[in-house]
Amino acid sequence: MLEETKKSLLASPIVKKGEYNYFVNAISDGIPEIKPEVLNELTDAIKKHVNLDVDKIVSIEAMGIHLGTALSLATGIPHLVIRKRQYGLEGEKSVTKKTGYGESTLYINYINSGDKILIIDDVVSTGGTLISLLNALKEYEIDISSVIAIIDKAGGKNTVEKETGVSLFSLVALDVIDGKVVITGTIED
């Protein structure tokens, strides 16, 4: 299973950003184009392995949007995006996120106390984005039913779970070794 996804990941070029090995892939970067077969594989695996009894699917701008949209279309569950832009809407909440390569602010709208949500993101690497977001959502008393990072790079999943106490589900674990993507496991293994 996840054969198209694995093929796509293994073909990823590597870009060095300082000491950080950044892999470029359609799932995580939108380039090259993402094939419908990959989105179908990912949504099928999520539907098979994740509790989808939620009010909303929540993705994080920008690279979670296509994943959240595909999952919403496959399940009929509404999709909401946590944005990098402040709108000033009533009840808007802000979260400062720190990652291995920068700091920025995320803005949360239309997620309310008691909402049961599923969060989907493309990659967990340093864990900075998800750690900041999960800790903030817990403060707002949001019911975080499931958290999915399609790709767990170099054990970022463990960092998030340790720092937040929230379980994180990933479909593919990988690392960059000697300038190449190496898949270390999948949910289907």
C-alpha cells in the first residue's frame, strides 16, 4: 500500500538549508504536481486508520490545505484552514510558532471551545508548528480528536508527542540520508 506515495517521496530532490536537509515533494511543497493517485492513497489510508468522528477537519496554511480538502471531499466533513494572515474577526486567536527554520504567527478562526477536530498537516520535522498549535488549542479547550502528519521526518512525531502529550498519527516515516530520502516505515507495514 501507499505505493504511489512512496514512489513520489523517493524521487524527491534534496535542498540544503544551512544544516537542514529539506526534501522537495508534492505532498509537502506542492511541487512537482501532486498526482490524484497519491491523494487517493493518503485519504484511503486515513479513512482506514483514523477516527473520523469529528466536527471539522483543520489544516494549516499552506501545505496542509490540499490534504485537508482531499480528506473533506472523501468524508463529507467540513474543512477549515488555520491561516498565516490576521483577519481581525470576532474571536480570532493567534499562535506564535517556531520551527527549525523560522518564526511566524498563525491565526485561528471559527474553531470554538468544545469543537471536536481532526488536524492534518503535511510533515512533522522539528515539531515546532504542531507543538505551538496543539498547546494553544488545548488552552482554548478544543477537543483534539486526531492529529495527522502525513510524513514523519526523522522522528519529529516523537518530539510532538513528548512536548504536548497528544498522540500524532503519521502515514510515512522517512529521513534524509546521504542526500536521499529513505523511507523507514509506513502505516501499512
